[in-house]
Amino acid sequence: MNIRTEISVLVCCLVFSCLSTSGSPLNGVGSEVIALMGIKSFLVDPNGVLENWDEASPDPCSWSMVTCSADGQVIGLGAPSQGFSGVLAPSIGNLTNIQTVLLQDNNISGNIPSEIGKLSKLQNLDLSNNNFCGQIPTTFSHLKNLEFLRLTGNNLSGEIPASLANPTDLHLIELSFNNLSGKIPIFPAQVFNIEGNPYLYTKGTDMVDKGSLPNSSKAKLNKSGIFYVIPILMVPYYYSHFRDSSFFI
């Protein structure tokens, strides 16, 4: 091999090395593009809401339903009432900077991905009024910054994980109208709704286990017989999202 050939080979190796490190889609924004495209591929989007989600785009901040921080990191996914069906992809767990996920009022089915538990910065998760089934992931206990959790109006079953009480910043837990069963853990949440889960409560009766109420609460039983509220001032942001005035009966 002559000197010219050796130099050419060396240059090619250096170029390949640069592309495979600094340009790798597994780093920075590239990983968020891959994660979002995974979500898109698992959803059925009859209205073409995600049409401009394109893996060739280097900037997901320009995509519909995506919110980014000032430095270009994906911090929000908000697509309520868009007619989505299909399932929620496990790749959502790779949106490591995300703070808000709002996918309520769609027709998404399947299990809630346990990978959501990897989203350490997540503050607001609303998957209400879909067709999710299976159990509430125990990995939700890792969501240390979670403030609002709404899973109401799905087909979730099994027990409420006791570890769901771990996120100490929870202001609201909405689990109403599912098929949950078993004892209720002690939650730090300021508002806690389990209405419409007949295997947790029977209409017109007291709680199965009074010790399972949040220990600082003054819960009251409303006229449905199964709805408990801890009357503490709610954070204004989420207060604006309550759609049922009977919540405060």
C-alpha cells in the first residue's frame, strides 16, 4: 500500500469516526426524534395530526403537539382529543427531559408503558378517557417530580400500587372509573378520586379500610357513596383542567 492510499484510508476512518460519534442519532435531539417517531408509528392518526413528524427533520421543536425548552429539549407532548387509537409506544420513556404528557380524550389502548417510570422530570401525566388496560405500572413510583396524575376513564385493573405513594409532590391522583380492586394506599396527594371502581368500594358503604385514607385528610363521602376529596387549595394550573364540577361536591 503506497503513501497516498494510506492517507486516503486514514481520512475515511477519521470521517467515519466523527459521524458515528458527534452525529449519532442516539445523542441529544436525535434520540428525541427517534422516541417521537416511535410514538407516531404505534398510534393510528386518522386526522393526520402528526403528519409533520418526520424522522429526517433535525428539529422536533417545529412539530405539532410538541413543546420545547429554550435550549431545544422536548419538554411537552400535548395531543388531547385528536382521535388517536393504537397503543402508546415504550419509546416515550426515552423523552428524558419531558415534563408534561397530555393524551387525554383519545382512544389509545393497550397497557400503559412501564417505561414512563424513567421520566424523572415528568410533572403532569394525563392519560384519562382512553382505553388503556392492564395494571398501573409500579414504575410510576420513580416519578419523584410528578404533581398531577390522571388515569380516569380507562379499563385499568388490579391493585393500586402502594409504591404510587412515593412521589411526595403529588397534588392530584385521578383514578376514577376503572376496574381497580384491593386496598387503597396512603397517598400524599391533596386530592384523590377513586369514584367508579366497584371493586374498591361498594355504593353506600364506608371505606373498606379507613386506615388507607391519606393520614392528613378530612375526606368526605359525597352522594355517590364512593368519592373522597381532601379539601386543600389546588394549584391554579391544574384547577383550570377540571372538567367535572361535581369534583368539589
